[in-house]
Amino acid sequence: MDNLFVKMTRLSLFVVVALFFGPWTMNECVAQPTPEEILRRVDENMTIRTAQTKAVMTITYRGGDVRELEFNSWGVGTEKSFLEFVSPARDAGSRFLRLDDNMWIYLPRAGKSIRIQGHMLRQGLMGSDFSYGDASENPSMSEDYDAVIERSDTLSGRPSLVLYLTAKRKDVSYPSRRIWVDAERWVPLKEERYARSGKLLKTAHMSDVRELGDRWYPFRIDLNNALQSETQTTLQFIELDFNADVPDYIFTIRHLESGT
Amino acid sequence: MSRIGWIRAVSFSLVMVASIDVRPAQAQLDTRLSGYLEHQYSLTRVQDRWRQIDYDRFRADLNVRAGKGSRASVSVIYQLYRGDTRLESSDFLPDGIQFGQDSVLAVLTNRNYLNHAYVVLGSRLIEVTAGKQYLNWGAAWVFNPTELFRPKNALEPGYDREGIAALSVRFALGPMSELLVGFVPNGSIDQSGRVVRLRHHVAGFDVTGLVASISDESLLLKTVSSERRLVVGGDITGELLGLGVWSEGTWSRRGDQTWGELTVGGNYSLADGTLILVEAFFNGRGKSEGPYSAQAWLEKLSGTRRTLGNTTVVGMVRRSVGQLWTLGMVSLINPGDGSAVVIPSIAYSFAENVDLLFNGLLNLGGPGDEYGLDQIGGFLRGRIYF
């Protein structure tokens, strides 16, 4: 009986210790994933098979002025996306189509679509800190970048791993990036985007991370352009459907110009 | 067009309409009303005489999506003018060239009209658009040789343009490809325009080819040319060495006269967001230097000729400055006669749906040069969207 009591006491003690320090102990026991594995997990969360979204882009000016743009968007994989602004009245009906690296804008009052190309991709999307290039880049991190883990960190109360990314190809929008990845949910929480010279161009903060089915996804992105301090842009998703039925005809020049 | 040809064209249209997807319309109409109210005051000094023109412009757009593939769109414009509404020949033409017997070129009168009004019926493969619609083409920014029906105002290429009454059929050939066949009733059947335009995407470039037979229309004279013009052309746009580049050209034949028009251009953006755009336009009908004929001046004034010189260089610089301000500078230069027009602009986004714009205008050149008219001025425009 004494033996049994002693065994149970030891077992209870072990359970208490395990509950208190278990997560830490378990994390220490599990090998840290490789940078490639981290990027793959990030891609699993951030890249889409199909998606239909409603979002509001808020541009806040240093003087306090605020501009809000609401849009609907559709996407398939990393290759196809379509976006239509529904407000404000000035921009309603403006539409964007991206097919691979090709991007077009439709201007309803001109009744004409225009290709956005070359250096035009650096211009701000509807006056925001997001450039056309940001909107058109392929977001598959594991395909586009090599990564090294720099350190562990804590960001917004979340355990994070800081990775430095170097582009595998020359035609990506940013030759290097530094990302803070949530070490449990595998979503980026912060991202610094650099020019070839190493100069910081943009900083993005991701928050409002929600679980959607089998993935985590940030519903809010705050973007700062380091080259101009006049504005800050926030992208807030209102609705996100990652299993939407997105027909192929949406991603055509015809649909861009007709909207039907 | 012969009677048989006309019957063939009508039969062709009926066959295409019959092939349209006739799925029942969605129960709920998607209707959108939008538009703007604009006020503009312009003040210009032309040859030591100050002129003012003041107008109000109201535009209302109604767009209806009535089910898959079918929609309608109409835009109503009311425009009221005040000020020096009598446009004198001397305001636009050099000394010694006059339009008709009268020194008054035209009088700006209050207008109300449908800027566009069309219905669209279609399936995923074929779409028929009937009514006053936009047939605006071309990759170039200012000078578009392939735009046959409503030429841009070279001094403000981004401003609204009126549609043109037409029947057009678009055949989808792929996500980035389509074939357009258009018929533009204007004057008699023989004077009406016909156009076929193919759009395709090849090796990262958008490429179009166009064949058309049209009668040029003088918007100023309200006349349609009795001579047909055959036009063959196209454009290409894409990226080269990281720069956005485009080229657009046509070859035209009217009577025993033939000429070509070609535009090449590119853009460059500095790291701070400053956008630089350069475009060169070569006009086979233009002269390498002045003086230019009275006919050429009148054709340019009436919109049937893009430039007087055979080469025009366009430069544009635009940059956001401070909060909500955008500064710009556009210049059109005729290297042949050394004249130029400079258009500085300041745009201010006053509120979410309110724009303010100041455009200046300064001609630099001598008497008889393309941009040699002694002219300086500008306009202030406010626009509220709804």
C-alpha cells in the first residue's frame, strides 16, 4: 500500500510538472524545423487554392485624413486574382486582373483597360502603400526564397522565429525580406521588405490571426512605406472564403472589361 | 456595301445573337447609380486678349447587370457653359489662316446628351454590344494611332470621352485573347465604319492587330468624309529590361494618299514613387518643320489629324507630394519647329470623393509653329463623385 501511495505521489508529481513545463519541455524535445520547412508551413497557411474575399483598405494620412476603399476579390492559386472596388464612388467599378506576372487595370469612365507593367508596378495601388507589384507578386515564399533562421523572438505575445530570406530569382518584387513567423501557427506576424541595396522599403505587421478550417490566417495587415512617411495603409478582411467556387471566366480580359 | 453584303452582315448578326446563352436571368437585378458634378473655370490669354470659360457638368451613370452575360449601361451628361463661349479662329489658328468666312469658329452651347448607352448580351464565348459604346484602343498614352473613332485630347488624354454608336461582337479566344468585329453606322451605309481587331498575349507581351475601313469624321465640322480610309495596324505592350514599353502603329490609305503613324514609349519609376513617362509619335502626314498648310491646321483642329509635325515627343513627370497632393508636368514638343506646350498640374484629393485639379498651359514657340500660338492660361476644376 505504501508502495502504491509512493508510486501515485510520484506519478501525480510527474503530471503536475508535465502540465507546468510540458509545452516548454516538449518544444525543447522536438527538433526545430528547417527554414525550408518553416516556409513550406507558412505557404500552407498563406497561399490559396481558391478564395473569395471582401476587404477594406484604409489609408491614413499623417495629418489625420483617412480614405477607405472597399473591394471584393477572387483568387485561384498564386497565379490568378481579380479585384473590383465597390467604394468610394470615385473608384467604384475600377477592376484589376492578374494572370501570372501580367496585370491590367480597367478604368470604367475611360471604358478602357490598361496594362500595368515595368516600373509602373512600383506605383501605389489606388494611392495606398501597397504597390501594384505587391498586389501582383507571387506569394509562394518557399518557391521564391532561400531562408536562414536568425533568432527566436516574441512578437505581440507570440513565440516567433525570425527568418532572413534571399530571393532565388531576380524578377521578384523584393530581393530580400526578414519575416517574423509565429512558431506555433506558422503565419507571418511581421515582415520587412528590402531593396537590392539592403535599404528597408516596407514594413508589414499582420494581426487578427484567425483559424479558418485547417489553417491560420491574418485578417489584418498594416503596411508602412519606409520611403515616405505620409501614409500608413491597413488592409482588413471582412469576409474570407478559402473554399469558394471561383469560375475560370472571372480571370479573363473580357470579365475585366465587362464585369459580368 | 452591296445589298447581298448587307444581307450577309445582318444574317451573321442574327446567327450570333441566336447563339447567345439564354439562361434565365438572375432574380435580382444588380443596379448601380454613380456619377459626378464638376465645375471648371478656365482663364486663358491668347494674343493679348483674356478669355474665360466657365462650365458645370453633371454626369450620371446607371449600370444594370440583369443576369449572366446581360447588362446595360447609360451615362447622361448635362453641361452648361458661361463666359466667352464664342471660339474665335484666332484662338486656335495662326495669323493668315481662317476657318470659313466667319472669324467665329464655333459657339459653346449648353449640351445634354448620352455619353454612352448600350446593351450587352452574351455568353462566355460571344458577347454582342449594341449602342453608343467605347471603342477606345491602343497602348500609347497620348497618341493612339489605332484609335479610329474618338481621338483623345492630347492636352488632357485622361479626360472622359464620348462613346460612339456601334454594333460590336467579341469572341473570346482565351483568357487574354479575343476577336472583335465592329460596325459603326455613320452617315450612309457606305460611309459607315467596319473594323476587325484581334487581341492576343504572346511571350509576356499583349499584341493586337487591327484592320478597318472608315470614313473620318470631323467633330468640329459635323461632317463625315466621303473618302474611305483603309487602316491596318496594331500595338504591342510589355516589359523590357524592367521598363514598361509600348509601341502602336498604323498604315493608312485614303484615295491616292498613304501614310503611317507610329508611337513608341516607356515608363520609369524612381524609388520615391516619381513616375517618368516618355513617348515619341511619328506622323507620316506631318512635316519636318513649318510652315504648315491651312488644310493641315483645319484637320488638326477638327480632330482628323493628330499632329502637324512629323515627330512629337511627349514627356511626363508625376509625383505625390505631401499628403493628398500630386504634382505633375506634361510637355509636348515638336523638335522640327522647336515649339512646345507645357502643362503643369496640381491635384488635391480634398476629401474621399472630392478632387481639385489645376492645369496650366504655356505655349513656347514662334508664329506659325505647331505650339507657337501666344497663349498662356489654365483651369481650376472641382469634382464631387457620388
